[in-house]
Amino acid sequence: MTQTDLNSTHNTTPTLRDQVIIVTGAGRGLGAAISRVLSAEGATVVATDHDAGTADRTAAELIAEGSQSHAIALDVGDEAAVRSALDEVVDRFGRVDAVINNAAIDITLPIDELNVEDWDRVVRTNLRGPFLLAKHASVLMRKRASGAIVNIASTASRRAWPNASVYHATKWGLLGLSHALHAELRPHGIKVSAVIAGGMRTPFLLDRFPDIDVNNLQDPANVAAAVRFVLLQPPETVIPEVMVLPMRETSWP
């Protein structure tokens, strides 16, 4: 490569236009916000959600705004379903450029009240799901020596509070998985990033904690903007981890 070629590469403005990006948990909350922000950048967003109706709604909203989108009902913890969804995306759009592992659930209980079935259900969505998406999507990305995987972590991956043992276990695990994959997949041209999100004004918190002070929370669009920022880095740069907190965050110093 000549110096002219290098200069040309460095001067190329990154874009998401025509990128095919899968967003899990896209039916509402942060997943819907991420879908809107990436779609506004010209990306083709594949909106996936365990709830088919909400995935359809997000995709329909993006299409109504003039973007290309597609909805898939997806249980991220089901390996066969993950592989089928990826096949569907490739058949329809020809490739997968990025995966945003956003889908997550929580069961807030003391450990003596948390049963094994609940533990397994949270682990299946929050940790097994991102593993499966990363495992199978990275195979496709390796063929093109490019791609991005963004894992939505939480301040729960850095600090603990009572009655959230399984959520903490999965988010700490997701952060560890993200950094491990950053090291493993980087030589193959695949960027892996963790976005550590502080509290947001989304149903994930508001539905379960109706007395929460919304002034301590941030707009999910702000976290979605951080995802966009990570994806828009030049080819020579990767951001392994970024934290996005509301100014009045109470779960972080």
C-alpha cells in the first residue's frame, strides 16, 4: 500500500449507510432508541425481539420514516433460532455488518427467594444470548474481515447492590466476554465493544420501580448515541469500553 493509499484510507469518513445491523431487544426502550439512531444514519436495522409484535412495530416505524428495516421474532438464548435469524438476514440483505447485543431481563429478588429456573432464565437472555450472537455472527464477519459487535453492559457490571445477584452475575460476565472477544476477534478485523450504560428512562426500570426518581435517569437516546459513536470509528480504531452515565447517577460514584 502506498502513502497515497494510506492517506485515502485515513481520510475516509466512516458511515453507517447501507450497513446491515442486528439489534436485539429492539421492541422498546434502549433497543428501540438504538434502532432509531442507527436507522437515521442510513443503516438497515434488523429489529429482533422475543416479542414479535414489538419487533414488528419498531421495524414498521423505521420503514415509515423512509428507512430499510426488517423484524425477526428471536429468543436470543435459542441457538437454532439465532442461526436461523442470521441466515434470514444474509438471505435478505447479503451480509451482517454489526450486532448490538442489547436484549436483557432482570429478576429482583434476594438470593434465598431466587429459584434456579429464574436464575437460568436471566442467564439465558443476558449472557448465553450475546455469546450465541457473537459466536455465529463472527463466523460471517470473518469471511469479510470486518464487522462490529457491541455489547450493552451496565453499571451493574462494575458495582453491586442487594437483591440483584443474577443480573450482576450476567452483566459482569458480559463485560468479561466482551473484553475477551475484543482480544480474540481483533486480529480478524472484528471490533468488539462494551457500552456500560447507567440508569435510563426505559420500561426496564420504570415498569419495575414506579417510585424511582426519573430525574436521576438519562434518555436512552443518549446511550444510543454512544453506540453510534462506537460504530463510527475509523477502521484503524476500536473502542473496547465506554461508560455513559446520567449526571445524577446513583449507582456509580
